[in-house]
Amino acid sequence: MAQPKVVEVDYYILLDKIKQASNAKSLIEKANKEQWKKYIEDNSIRATSLEAYGKVKFMAGKPKLVCIALGDAVWDGCYAYSSEDEAALKYVPG
């Protein structure tokens, strides 16, 4: 069984995908607790681990977490990003 991993993604492409997901009502933010919990559980995502990794990786130390569910196999998933650092990470389940 493969281990989950965190990979870097292009921050600016992610911002575009977040905008697309928001327009399509396919963006799940942590503030939307019910949708967030369902997505995290259904996709076996360790959001706490992703947030902790982001705090260490980003200089500002304040990652924002979002999930994209557009039906796009490449960009669907859970992300941590930092506007201050202009950097982004994706959680890839094992």
C-alpha cells in the first residue's frame, strides 16, 4: 500500500483552479464544516498533517486549506497554500 505524500504545485495555476471551482460551486473550504468533513473522510485525507506540513514549509506559517471537487482528475484534491509565500502544496493519498 502506497504512503500518502505532499507535493508542491504551481501556486498561480492553483489560484486559477480555485477560482474555477468557486464559480462552479465545487470549492470546499474548511469553514464549511459539514462538506469539509465529508470530503476529508470520503477521500482519506489527513488534513491535520497537511496543515502541519504547510506551517513548516511556508515562511509565513499560516496555510489556508481548500478542497477542489471539479471532476478534474489532475486538480481535484486537498490543498494548502499561502498567499504571503506564493506557494502551494497538494495532499496525495496513498
